[in-house]
Amino acid sequence: AQSVSQHNHHVILSEAASLELGCNYSYGGTVNLFWYVQYPGQHLQLLLKYFSGDPLVKGIKGFEAEFIKSKFSFNLRKPSVQWSDTAEYFCAVISYGNNRLAFGKGNQVVVIP
Amino acid sequence: GAGVSQSPSNKVTEKGKDVELRCDPISGHTALYWYRQSLGQGLEFLIYFQGNSAPDKSGLPSDRFSAERTGGSVSTLTIQRTQQEDSAVYLCASSDGTRYEQYFGPGTRLTVT
């Protein structure tokens, strides 16, 4: 079964600091990878996705993620965070031919003004 | 266009009662998913519908849980004889069936007292 690991569940940063959230998955076949974000009081929104091609993907609001197949990783980055980036971030994986997203436990990110 | 909608947004029920949760997917989306988000468990897959195919029920935690999808659109998740451990946010998502990108609704927060 596919599983997803996210570390450092709670992250506190100051504005303008850089953010990197780790995501590792356990599945050896073809996967599609996602980062979802849940802002306070809002529903899950897609931040970015990787299906194939360039392993460095750009998402909304200045976020990017890099797929490293050899490390089974899909880490999320943002060079300079803003207060409005305070949210919970979930990494998710779906393997080829599967029907379900497997989610990590999430990272609660708090950005201090 | 309109996103995934769910109702009710909040539901408080007494232990032992039955509840029904409703999901309206994005128009034209053939695939519909139910997930559960609870403290300590993260986001868990429950059930998946794709067109007229038999649903994938492998994520349902017990036989008290059931779901149906009428006319290939609206879906209802039913929990019979609710228990306190059923308290969670129940999320519905839909996709166009050809890609793995899922769009989530706002969820129904279920509290069993």
C-alpha cells in the first residue's frame, strides 16, 4: 500500500523566511504527486501537482516542489513566506491505476508577521 | 464555475443515531470520492465512485458506513448507529475521471455526542 510521510508537523516562521516541507512516499511504481493547502476555515485547495516531465514544478503563490524519484521525495519550497501562507499543507500521492489519494499527516505552518 | 458542495456544513448527533451527508460534485465530473479527516488519523480514503462502475468501498471502516451515488451525480454517505469515534470532518472530492486531480468540497463536520 502507498504511504506518505511528512515530518516536522508544526513549523513556525517569520515573514520573509524560507520554507521547505519534506514529503516522502513509499511506492515503487509510477505516481502522481500533489501538495494541497488548507487555509484557516477554508477547504483543501490544490497548490501544485506533478504528473510527468520537468521534476521541478511551479504552483500558485510562489510555491514550487521538486520530485526526486531516487529519493521517493516531493519536497515543497517557498523562498520567502508571507503571513498569508499560514495554513496546513498536505502532501498526497496517487499511484498509477489506483483510485485514491494517500495523504501525509500534514504540516501546520504558522508565519509570524 | 461552481465547486464541490456539501451539506450540512455541521452536524451534531447523539450516539446511536443515523446520519446522512450529501455531496454535489462539480458538474460533468464522473469520479467522486469520500474521505475522512480526523485528529490523529489525518485524511483517510473511504469510498470511490466512477461512472456506472461498482464503487470501490475498500476504505469504509465498518459496515455501519455506506454510500450511494444517484444518477451519476449527487452522493450520500450514510453512517448508521453513530459512535463517538465517527466524529470527524467528512470530505467529498470529484474529478473528471481522466486525470487524478481531485477537487475538494468544504466538508461536513460531524460531532457525535
